[in-house]
Amino acid sequence: MKIFKSILLLCILLSTPGAQAATPDVVRLGNLKFAHYGAVSYMKEIASKYNLTVEERVFAKGLDILPATIAGEIDIAASALDAAVAGRASGVPIFVVAGFAKGGARIVARPDLNIKSVADLKGKKVGVARGGAQELLLAAELAKYKLTWSDQPGKDVQIFFMPFADLNQALMQKNIDAMCQSEPQSSQAINKGYGVEVLKPYDTPIGEPVRALVMTEKMYNERRDVAERVLKLFVEATRTFQDNPKLAEKYVREQMFKNQISNEDYQDAMSNASFTYDISLDHVQITADLMKQYGVGKMSNTPQAKDWVRLDLLERAKKELKVK
């Protein structure tokens, strides 16, 4: 009888609202393997605080995330703004909901070529990944110095499009003369002696590039409660990395890069990048306009920032977590 009463009491307790933890909502994250993408990756480590499970999938470049998003395999993604703009222009149903990193790019050249400025790239072969912030930054710098460029011979600068992972090897083997590369790969090239910095390409109308956290329209419109918790999770993960640089370094070096980058590589990379929450409509629009001007992304139309930037969830999350 006592056993029966105990079981009955347990059943009543478990059926009481709030007594059982709800099943975590699954959020599928598309991410890239760069130092300044670390806070976004860290979201999965603390997701349970917001009754979420973050399933991270790492892609080679931002443009690769778009087909997975169209196929319904990705809910949120860390993306170079250029890739997000190109995706939106081609009809991918995404919103920009936050910024997550600033900076993170360098133009690096072979030490033996004595390349001191962008002007010295005339007649040279320059490598860059297609569809990332680096492609637009490189185009803006070349335009500033009135240099022409193409992936075919005959222009002032010949562009070689290749994955981020192949750029350093191409520079080291002298298959290219310079590269516009992300972090920490550009710092690694410098620290290992086969690259020298030409400049951090932030002196054009783009300024320091801001990477975008994007969310599908479906999640934003139809899973509002989940979307709100995702933004709170993002803000907390970012604040954690900002407040605890040692944790940020440990996580990026050990979890993301499996100890393949050194303390020096990480410190140099993050001296040229920072974690952030914010992005502005103006920055998104300037980026889109310059992409159209320079032919980056091959867009038939230019998305208007006001139509696909949604920062309300970010502002609410920052307010609730008392983040300025």
C-alpha cells in the first residue's frame, strides 16, 4: 500500500505544470572555422540554460551554408555579411538578426617580393576566398588604388579564388604572390615567416567589416519563442567571451582548432578582430551597394537593408541581460 501511495504521489508531482523540464528545442547552426567565430560556436556549450540544443555544422565558406539553408537544414548561421547579402539577393529567406565579430582580415604578401602597399599588387597574383568579407575588402582596396582585376589574365591584378584552407599553402609554395585572408590563418602565415602584412584593409567606405548572425524567416516568424531564446543565448555567449578572454582563447584553440594554432597565433588574430553583438542598417546597405558596384556575388538586384535586417530580438535580449 505504501509503495502504491508513493508511486501515485510521484505521478501527481510529475504531472504538475513546471515539474518536468520541457524537451530542449533543437537549433541547427551553420558556422565557419575562424578565431572570431568562437563565441557563436560556444553557444552550444551553454545552450541548456535556455532549454536549447545547438547542433553545429562547420562549413568551408559562408556561401556553402546557403544551399543547406534553402534545404531547411540550417536555422541560424554565422556568416560574412557578403555571403548573407548574396544569399538574400538570390531569394534565400534569411534575416540579419545581429552582428557577431568585427575585423578579422589582412592582406598578406610573400616576404621576397617587397610588396609594401596595395599599389604594389599591380602585375601580381592574389588569392582570396569567393563570397567572404575578404573578397569585397580586396575589391574595395584595388578600386581605391585604381587597379583593375579579374580571375583571367589581362588585368592589373589576377585573382585566384580558392578555399580559405588552401590560401596559406598557395602563398607558402609561391603559387600566389599575396592573399586577402581571414584570421587566424593570416597571422599564422606571418608568424611562420612565409607572409608579411601589407595592411589591414579597413580604409575604404566599408570600414571594418562586421560579420552577421542570420536566422531563417521561418524561425523568426513561426518559432518566436525559440528565436528569442537563441538571441539571449547568443548575447550571453558573446558577453562571456568578452569578459573572459582566457576562456575564449582556450575554447577557440582547443575545441575549434584542436591545438593547431599557438597562443601567439590566437593573440595576433584577435588583435585584428573583436567579438560584438551589433550591426547597423547602414553597414549592411553599404556592403550590399559596394558588392553590386564591384560585381561581388553577381547579384541581379541589391537587397535593401530595411527589408531584411531585424534587430528587435537582439535589443530585447541585450536589455534583459543588461548588456549595453
